[in-house]
Amino acid sequence: MSLTELLIGLAALVLAPFVGGFLRGVDRRVTARMQGRIGPPVRQPFYDFLKLWAKALSLPNKASLVWAWAYLLLTMVTVFMLFAGQDLLIIFFVLAFAAACLAFGAYSVRSPYAHIGAHRELLQILSYEPILLLTVVAIFLQTGTFMVSGVLEHGQPLLLTLPLAFVAVLVALGIKLRKSPFDISASEHAHQELVRGVYTEYSGRTLALIELAHWYQLVLILAFVALFWAQPLWAGVLLALGAYFLEFVVDNVTARLRWTWMLSISWGKGVGLVLLNIVLIQFVFSSARV
Amino acid sequence: MPRMTFPFGPQHPVLPEAIQLKLTVEDERVVEVLPAIGYMHRGIEKAAEKNPYLNNVFLCERICGICSFIHGMAYCQTIEEIMKVEVPPRAEYLRVIWSELSRLHSHLLWLGLLADSFGFESLFMQCWRVREIVLDVLEMTTGQRVIQSTCVIGGVRRDIDAEQAARMREMLKTLKPQIDAVIPVFKHDYTIKSRTVGRGVLPKDQAWKLGAVGPTLRGSGGAWDARMTGYAAYDELGFEPMVETDGDSYARTLVRVRETYQAYELVLKALDRLPEGETKVKVKGFPNGEAAIRVEQPRGELFYYALGDGTSHLERLKVRTPTFVNIPALLTMLPGCEIADVPVIVLSIDPCMSCTER
Amino acid sequence: MKSVMETISVGKGDLGLAVQRLLDNNSRLVTAVCLDQEEHFVVKYFFHKEPELVCLAVKVGKDEELPGISGLHLNAALIENEMKEFFGINITGIALDFGGRLLLSEESPRAPLLKKRPETQTEG
Amino acid sequence: MLSGESLVAVLVLLPVATAAASLAIKDERWRWLLIILPSGVLIAASLLLLAQVLENGPLTFTPSGPWDSLILIVELVLLAYFVYVGVARRHLLVLGLGATQLVLFALFKFAWLPSGFKVQPAFHIDLLAVIMCLVISVIGSLIVMYALNYMQSHERHLKLGATRQHVFFFYLVGFLGAMNGVVFANSLLWFLLFWGLTTLCCYHLIRHDLTDEAEQSGLRALWMNLVGGLALVTGMSLAYQASGSLSLLDLTGFGTVAPVMLLPLALFCFAGFTKAAQVPFQGWLLGAMVAPTPVSALLHSSTMVKAGVYLVLRLAPGYEGTYLSAGIAVFGAFVFMITSVLAISQNVSKRVLAYSTISSLGLIICCAGINTGLAIAAAIALIIYHAVVKGVLFLAVGIMEQSIHSRDIEDMEGLVTRLPALAGMAIIGMVVMLFVPFGVLFAKWAGLQAAAAAPTVWFSLVVTFLVVGSAAGIVFWVRWIGRLMSHTAAGAGAPEAAPPEAEPRGSLSYLVVAVLLAGGVVLSVLAAPLVSYLISPAGAAMGYNPALDTAGWHLKTPFGFFTPWVLFVVIGAALLLPTLLVRVRTEDIRPVYLCGEHRASTAGGPVFTSLGDQAVPLVTGGFYWSRAFGERSLNVWVNGAGIALLAALFVGVIV
Amino acid sequence: MPWMIPNIAKNLTGAPATRKYPFEKRPYFPGARGRLEVDFLTCTFCGLCERVCPAQAIKKIGDKKDPDVTMLYKPFACIYCARCAEVCKFGSIKIFEEHTAPADRKLTLGREGEPVDEEFLLNNGF
Amino acid sequence: MGLISKARVKSPWIVHYCCSSCNGCDIEILACLTPYYDVERFGILNIGNPKHADLLVVTGPANRRGSRVLKNLYEQMPDPKLVMAVGACAATGGVFHNCYNILGGVDQAIPVDVYVPGCAARPEAIIDGVVLALDKLSKIK
């Protein structure tokens, strides 16, 4: 890792919460507008965060505190690693660990809603993890490296040869961002059966930590999407924002579905698409293989 | 197999009202449901004996805030029947208008809640946005958005004058395209269908045996609607019940969707045929005798029974609300569904606990 | 419209039979109403018999048992629970017996709808 | 310093001698001495052997003396014994397979082989064999020590009249010798004997409790392993016909194998699959769970199943670049995925462990099939880490089982409050098993990279299986950890929590678990030196290019880069920060959300008010999604697909 | 899925439906039942309103002939049914179209619409 | 006003409990969330979980079972927290004042910070109530 990469990584650690919070604010605003409302100000997530941070401590047990911190720190590591140009596989392994920490926190309390949420969180991991890892492999086939730095140096936009994988990543993105058809573990809007599922037992400061981790995750996952058009970088950013906007639209035009459906779409369609893409690369675009 | 037993309610964001379902699940599958009600019980039947019978109109209206007009009307009809009061025809038509407006807003509200129960937030917002127009009409014509307090014994308290009627027609005209915009989503949307079709199936014979009423019964193919008895002005307006045969949550949704249109048409029809004349007759004396009447709430058949002993206070007032008899049906629908389906199926009978528990 | 209601008085013992006959006739229990008439209760069962109401009236002494009909018609279970709770009327054989805790909680007055309530009750 | 030859003699014969002695000695105290001392010697000897091999390179020799005849006689007796078991237990499969094997072996030995045929050298001990030997001797010895405590309480629990521990330890310790023999042998004739001996020990250990279920499971293990034995004998005959040699060295000469040798190689690998309980032979390992825990631990973590993957791995240079290699990769990856998925539906702790073992072995086999330097390094790393961690988990579960009298994961709910030390160790063990930066995941990472860069056309399938399998792994491990952790905190005003259950005595058992766990963590931290000193050279000794660079404590492949210590620091911080930053008072602990109807929890956990104002205890059972992932719905497909893949493998090899 | 798209597209491109309430107040419909006031200049303290009030939100304190007689009105118990205004023969009860303002305590209004302490009045012989 | 109190005022999350109300106020509260009134403009979210909420919105009078639930919910909310009683019956019992199962207003069970009058309380009144509650919240140090 070069010094530049280290500095970029550290800068990303500092900036990511602001970008992530802002994007969340945009999300809420745009969603409100799609529903014909004015919606909260774009800086609303920051207010929420500060308020939660200043709430009195109220915990179901001490363990959940540890897991909330672990969730945040591990997510931060992933962001750092991505921006410092590290190994994509390791990034997603750490991300899985982070997601598991969220589930651990929910499991550590004997609370039915948190438990069901955690069980479903596991199903979500089961759904998106293969897509992301397989996409990384597809990227490897195009660039010959698992390192983000190497992917950035790759001249040709990945989207051109990995269109199907990109579509699958959009599915994973929906799951990871907890958007409507896949929002089964937490029911972000809280009006569904789980009373916010995995988050049920967190409150105040631990919830703030989790919110912060979500901002980091948002940046991470959008940055990953941006890798599909890494050069020039602005095109990647546009691509990521476009994908983000697409998630709003999907969020607003679908009902939340059951876990069986989620699993069948992510395994059947998502994994299938990436696999098809890999096979295509292998046999059709084989000249492009490094 | 490992099981999980936990409370679903009374405070639960998906349930607008307090009811507890003690759920036992295996994996995501519900294996046992026991309802614990009584969180909303006030004791209105007793309070109705304590109040003068005229004041009870306002009490009965507050048995349920969503279909409050119909409750008030049912009480008035009961007392009118005991006291043999002839209600002027204009009042009968106005009653139909307001009760159909109530149904319209109740069904739109319910469609929104249903959307919310499976996380379709934008659709929820859209339904409630459409519903605001109905509430505006209600506020304009009755003076209140949700609890109208216009029905009194012997007629109605407020009239709809020509200017109001014109404005009302105008508002209802803007309503139609907006309803048309949300209804296809319920009818055709893949995700909604996958959440409702085949969920919470209630076969016709079982629905009848369990005493289900309203859209719950009609969604299962039972063609009974208390409006068929032709109270108020329904016999003159012509009325056909909306019936679906599949008996699942989707069928119940469709029944309500069709009733939404029907209610809309009925309002306009009643408005067109609104006869001239008095809106109220003076009522003198005290009720002596008994009467039982049935009217159709948005949730189903509502039953009122009153017994008067010739004093200013009633001897007994009994209210049997549709949700009360739909609960046994709900309990047979739930076992075997998934946890994610529980809110959908519970909402599919459109429960109104404040009605149920009085 | 004025409803035409047919009222049939039946004895306690014949209730089950009468109900069964109505049910065989494709009727549906609308509800039951209990009336506290000083020395005894009158329980009125309202049945929906297309399209009219039929009323079965049963007279029950205050300390007599009334056999429940929820075995014949499950719908009656909640109604009977409620009557039992509100009036203290002794209905036996309810399919799902809440033991007086359907609507009333522990601290609520007992049998609140009785005209003359027992002395031990707490005032609401 | 002892010579290499004598070290080998100690490693193979000392366990056998100890086993024989333990059969004779029934006194408890003497047994302790008898077991612990040789165990120490075994560990020391294996370490010395490592030093020797690191210094001098592979150790190759043939012991002088009439060993060949002795081996032949024992082999024949062994096969005859299997036939006898078949007859005595009226088990047609065992009888048939045993008899066929006996006849085939006799034919081969006496009719085809020229008399006086000798395989030179009899032993070939390279770094891979030493690594296996270390795993067997160190972890195996630790498990044997653990068994001392365990079997005492086991027999106390069973209320046996006369102790049968001497028999138990006979097979248990003897097993180690046989295993060491398997990994050292170069002569296939010798290999076959040791192989058969592990089958024998396995059979007797599984049926140790002599219940009906144990007998059934033992017989199942026996016949499935006999299938492998038969494949081995057949392969030997074919190999001899094709090449005239019965030396493993000749079979695995890098890239020099004639196509005609592929079938014997495939048969050997097939034998390895049966031993490693790969689909469709997973049944015997699942059935082996009826045995006392040390047996399961031994079978799973260090011996028996490892013999199977060892054989596949050992032969890898032989089939490098062939159809067979690709077939093995696809098969291994498939097993890895499907057993992980099956494990999701299991709520019996030992079955989860069993499936996870099969799945890890599938991954090792897959890596062997990918057959590049990186893949082989990943495979070796997996063997080491998996052995250590699976040992921890099995032994921990064993103690749990003895203290809560259940092996159901559901009954382990909230064990952190009841058996804090043990549950803590188990949780850490599972985390080590599952997450970066710990060793198992590092191996998975290398394996996945190797698969992505694999030279075959089938790699896309392999990669897909791998990613789905690793996601499924997260599900069942995390849920199990969750069950262990789920508890109700004692908040202000809450009644005293239930008194912790008395942890069963047996400090030796605890010590063994702790040592193994510490080993797993330390080896993870020291992954870089481990790779550079042991794993890379082992791969190189087999003829592979070293693919992992470990400069500056990083792990670097040609395509990727991994810095474990940064993550260790972060995990440390996550544990430390909350304790430093937040002070939790008892009144900050609030009851769990139960829709507003929670009551003060009782000793049994949270309680809510329900029907008729009655208190109802909260039940929080886990979800296992058995309709979707259950054995009942999947087994037919799983076994069918396994058989189909194997058939494809053989068809491809023959054609 | 596509069935909702026209709706959200319309919403996104059009102006939001929101009534910016505290900043822009929409006039109520004529005849809306809101705040209630008792006009003591015309009130004869007949007590009819007290009798018809279903929520007992209006209470007469003192006798009709008493010079200290007053009406207590509890806006936080009032259900705004306008029954009192309907029965009042003197038109002393006025219903305004705006809603009563929320407060952090339950006020009881006395003569002149001033908040009074109901406990105090009751305890001092009224 | 410090940053923290500003954040508090800007982000009140509500949990709603329907305590034997007639539903009239409940649907008006829900109507506040919908496009026409959209209280999310003020950062208000109907979060549905007392552990996350700052503002407990209660409709309906306190009856016996309901007051037990109310106490539980109130106890589960982390400080600083406020309670808003919406509607006449939540304030005093309103039209249900003489029902035997009613204890009276919500203040019989838990301390109430803001009362919103009306039957049913209009969305405008509810928004005014929220503004009042936020005013109180900003004064909490």
C-alpha cells in the first residue's frame, strides 16, 4: 500500500459519513417527493444522528454495545480498504463479518423481534454475499486482479463486458441498502411485522452507531458500483448515483416480499446472471481476458 | 422443531389499534394464534344506559371513529324504529350520502394500511392522499373530518345546499381519476399479488359457518350485504352486493376496491336524486319497546339492539360490530401462514378493535 | 325499511335443538343479547335467516346454567364469553373460555352490566 | 538427536504399543500416566521430525527386517476380520465388500504380483506428510488427553457396570499410529494396511457404546469405508498393470503421468472421497455422532477424514492439468456448497459440525482439484486451521453436552450466562472458523482466488459453488453463535438470574480446549510465518511454484493482498472501546421490547402478559428453515447430484 | 411493479401536495366545528347546555339567581359536537371554525374565557 | 441553542399507542404523516418502537389494560422523552368519562406534556401540539 493510497483511505474514512449522511438525506427527500410530499431537509439524517447520540443510555444488555461498535469499526475498515485500493475479496469478507456483528447484537438479547430480524439478516447475507463475491471474480476475469487499485487502472469500463453482473449487483445493492422488495430483516419504515427487526433492541447511542455504519456502508457499496466505470471517475460516480436513484424508484414501486422470494431471485436470477456473464466472458469475449 | 412464542401487539406499528395476538411460530410459519383482546374496552354499553337516550347518538358515534356516521345512524334507526318515527326522505338520502362517503374514506384508508402492511409506503401515501379529498367533502358538508356528528334521531342535523352540492360534485370529479390511478396497482401489481393471492384463504362454507360478515364474507363468495335490506334510501337507489369467490386476501382487497367505486357511484346517484323537503322531524317522548336493526359498515354488518322502558334512559343497548364476528374467521385463516403474512391477513378483515370491544 | 322480526321463545333445554334446526336451515348467528330482568336473565339469540332476523329468546334463572351453543356454531364462543363476563351468567361448554378476561381486566368491575351489581365489585 | 527413522518408528509404533498396554491396564491412575506420557512423546517426536525434514529435506527409507511379510499377514487378517464382521452382524454389504476386497487383494498379491515384490522406499516423508503428522500427533494427542476426563464422566453418566475404557483407549490411541502410518507410507501395500486399520478403529470407536444406533452407525461407517478400500485395491491392481509400480512417488511424478494412469488415480481419489465422507458418503460421518465426543473430534479434526483429503492432495501432482483434476475441483466445490446449505437446517450441534467438516473437506478437495500452487497452499492451510478449530469446537460441544445433557443447539440458548468460559471459547472458536482475519478464512480467500484464476473451463462453476457455500456457512455459524449468546440481562429490579450451572469438573478437558483455541488464534496471527516456513515449502516439495508472498507480515498472491494484523487491531479496538468509553449502570438495562406487554422477567427469562392477563414465558426458538434447506427435501437431490458428478468423473476418465 | 411508476413519476415531477400547515394556514370550510365560546352577556344560565353535553364539558357553577353564577367550560373534555350551541335558545354559545390550541395543561375556562382553577372553585363553595 | 438541542427539536421520532380510543384521532395522526400534512418536514418519523422514540403519542382514554401498557412503553423510552395526549378523551376521558373501564385521561397512567384538544383532533391541531412539544423539548438540557 503506498502512502497516497493510505492517505486516500484515511480521507475516505473522514469524509464518508458526511457523504453517506447526505446521500441518505437525499434518499429521504426524493422518496418523499415521489410520494407527493415535501419531505425532510437533506441534512435530516445528521439531526437524527446527533439526537440519537445524545439520548440517555438504554440497553438490553452490555454485549449489544460491543457488537454495535464492532459493526461500525468493521464497516469503517471496509471503506478504508476500498479507498486504499485493497483486495475486494477481503473487503467483502470483512463486510460479511460486519453484517454478522449486527446480527450478533440482535441475537445477544432474548427478544423475539430482534431474533427474527437477525435470522432474516442471515438470509439477506445468504442472498447478496454470493452475488458480490461472484461479481468480484467476474471483475477479476476482466482486470486480472482482485485489488481495487488494479481495477482502477484497468482502462476499459467494466460495465461494457459485465452488464449482467451489474444488474445482479443492483439486486445486491437493494438488499444491502434495505430497500423495498428486499427489506425483510429490518423493515426500515417500521410499519411492518418486525418493528425494525435487527434494530429493535438497539436504542440511543448504539442506534446512532449503527446509523453511522450504514452511511459508511452506503458509500462503500456505491463506490463498488462506481468501479464498473472506473475511468473516468466522474462516469463511475454518475453510474453509482444512477444506480442509487434506481433503487429509490424500485423502493417506491414494489411491496416488500417474503424471504423465499428474495432467495430465489438472488440465487436464481442474481447468481445466475453473474455466472452467465462469466461464461460469456470466457467463451465470447475471451479475447478480453487478461 | 424449535418454536417461538411471542406477543404481536398490543403496541405494534403495523396494528393501528391495540390487540394482541399470541403467536407461536416454527421457522417463519405460524402454527398457533391466540387473540388477547380487551385493550380497547371502555364499557360503552353500560355508559349508554347511564346517559339520556338522546345523548347516546354522540357516544355511539365514538364507538368507532372511522365509520362513526354509520354507528350514529344505526343508533338513530334503532330508536326511530322503537318510537316509530318516520324520517323525512331527504334525510334518508343525506344519510346514504354520508354513510357512503364514510365507506369511501374507510376503504381508501384500508387500502393504504394494507399497502403499508407489506411495506409499500408510496402506495400507502397515495391512498391516503386520495382519501383527503373525501375528508374535505365530509368536512365541508358536516363540519368535521372524521367524526361527523350530523345524524340525530329523527333525521340529520345538517343539510347540503345547492352550492355545497355543486362544490361536492366538483371535488368528487377530481377524486375519480386519482382513485383510478391507485386501483390498478392493487389489482395488477406483481408484488402485491404475490403478497395477497392465496394468503389467508377462507372457503365460502367456512366463512358462513364462522359467521363472517362484510367484505370477509363477500370475498369468500357469500352474497350478503346488510344494504340489501334496503334501509335508509338504499332500496330506492338500487343495490347489488360485490362478491368475489376466491376467499383469499386478494379477493377481499378486490371486494373493497369494487365497493370503493360502488360507494362513489352511490354518492353521486343519491346526490342527483336528493329529494327536496325537511331534513328532520321533531321527536317527542321516550322509547318504549325493543328493536334490532342491521346496517352495513365498511367492515360488514353492524347490529344494534335497544330496549327502552319508557324513561329517558335506555334499559339496554347492545352493539355487535362486524369485527367481533370476523375474529373467529381470522383465527382460522392465520395458522399456516408466514410471519410476514400475519399483518396482511389481519388487515384483510379490516379489524376495528374499538368497535369490537366498545 | 322496517325489519320484520320473528321472536320464538324456547326453553333452556330445547335451545340446542332449535339452534341446530336454524343452522340446518342455512342460518347464521348474528349475535346474542343478554337482558337482566330482575329475577332472571333473558338471552336473545339473533339469527340471520335470509334476509330476515329470527330471535330465539331463552329465559335463564340468575344462578342457573345455560348450555353454550359454541359447539354448534363456533362464532358463538366470543359472544358467550362476553355475556358471561358482563352479566356473570353461567354459560357452560364455551369452545374457547377466557374465564372472564376477554374484555375485562383483573381490576375491572365484575359483571358490570348487571342492573344491581354484587357488593364486592370495585367502582369504575 | 534421534534419527529420522527412529522418529518415524516412535510415531507409528509408540501409539500401537501404548494402545496394547492400555488394553491390559484397567487401573484409572495408571491409565492417566500411560496416556499422558506417550502423548507428550508423540508431540515431541512430531516436532523433532519437522525440524529434521525442514533441515534435511524429505526423509526416504525402507525399514530393514521382515516387515513386508508382517504387513501382508496383518492385512489379510484385517480383511478376514471385516468378512467376519459382515457374517456376525449379518450385514450383507459389509460381507460382500469385505469378501470382494479380500479375494481381490489375495488375487492381486499372490497371482499378479511377482513374489518378493518390494516397493522401495517404503516410507517417503516430505513436508506435507510432516504437517499431517503434526496435526495427527499434536491435536490427536490433545484429544486423547481430553478423553481421559470425558470418558470418566461419560461412563458415570451411562452407569456402566464394568468400565470399557481400556478398549476405548486401545482403539483411540492405536488410531494415531495407523494415521501416522497412512501419511508416512509410500508403498501402496503398506498404505493399504494403515488405511484399513483406520477403518477398523473407526468402526470400533463408533460402536463403542454398543447401543443399537451405535452399532448401525458403525456398520454404516464400515461399509462405506470398505467401498473406499475396494476402490483402493482395484486402483492398485490397475496402477500396477499400467506402470508396474506401487510407489506413491511414481504415481505423483509431477506432470509425468500417462493418461492410462488416470483411472487408478481416480479410484484412489474416490477412496479418499469415501474416507472424507464426501457426498454421497456423508452418511457415515453423520452417523458417527453417536460415538463419544473425543471420537467425533478425532475422526473430524485430525484423523480419518483427513486421511481422505491427504490422499487426494498427495496425488494432486499426478493428475495436474487433466480432466480428473477439473472433475475433482467441481465435485469438491459442489460438496462444499451443498453440505453448507444442508447444515443450515440442522439443530443438532454435532450434525452441524459434521456437515461443516464435510464442507471444509470438500473445499480442500476442490483446492486439490484446482491444482495450482496457490490452491495447494490454500488446501494445506485449510488442513491445519480446520483441524485446530474443529478440534476446539468438538471438544467444547462435548463438555457442553455433558453439562446440559443435550446436543441440541436450541438447548444451548443463553449458554454464555450458564457456562461462560466454555461458551466464550466456543464462540471465539466459531468466529475463528468463519471470519477474516482468522486462518480458515485466509485459506478460503486463497482458495477462491486460486479458483478464479484456475486454468480449467469449469472454473466458473467451481467459483459459483464456492461463493454460495461460503455464504451458507455464515448462516449456520452465526445463528449458532447467536443461540449461545441469547440471554436476558439482569437489569435494575430484575430478579437474580438463574444460578450458573455447575460447570463439569475436568480441568484437563478445559485446558485442552483452551490450548487448542489459543493455538488457532496464534496460528492465525502468525499466518505469514506459517505460510513462508511451512506451507509454501510443503507445496514446493510437491512440485508447485510457491504462490504466496509474505513480505512484512502481509499475505500476497499474484492477484490480491491481505494484511491480517490491521484487522486484528480493529477487532481488539471493537472489544476495548465500549468498555473504555461507556459505563453501563444497572438502571440503563431495560427490558426487551414485547409490544408493551413485558413483565419483570423471571429466572426463566422474559415474560409477557397475554390472554386473560396471564403471564406467558417468552419462547425464542431458532429458525432452521427446514422446509427449504432440510435434509428431507434436499437429500435426494444432493445424493443424486453427488453420484452424478462422480459418475461424470469416472466416465470422463475412462473415455 | 410498473403499475406504480406513473404515480411516482407524476409526484416527482409535479408539486408536492403538502399543505405547509404552520406556515400557510388553509381556511376551514364554513360551518366547521372548532373552538367554542360562551357569551356570558346573553347567557341566562339555564343549564340546558350542561344537560345535553354528552361529555360533561360544560358545567354551571352556582344557582341561576346567584350573582356569582358562572359556566365552566372544559375545552379538553369537549367533543365539539355543537349540541350545546344547537339547544341554546339565546345563541350564547358560539362555534368558531378554527381549532382550539393545544396546551401543556388541561385548562378550564370560566367567565370571559379566562382559565380558572376548577378545583379551587369547587372547594370554595361554588 | 446548542447543536444537540437543535438536533433534538429537529428529529422527534414518535411512537403511537392507541389506548382505547375510537380511532378517530389515530387516523388523524396517520393523516399527519401523509402527503397533505407530511410531518416528516419536521423530521418526525413514526418509528413504532418505544426504544427508538422521543415522543409517545397517545390517543384515547386510559383504560385498565391500556394504562399498564402505557406505563411499560413509557418506561422503555430512553430520556429525554415527551408524551402527547391527542384528543378529548386522552386528556380527560371526554365522552367516555362515565364508562366503567375508563380511569380518565392518559395522565392517570403516565405524565403528559402536551394535550391536544378536539374530537377528533384535527391534523392541524396535532401539528400545533407537536410544535408545542418540541418547544418543551428544546428546553430540556
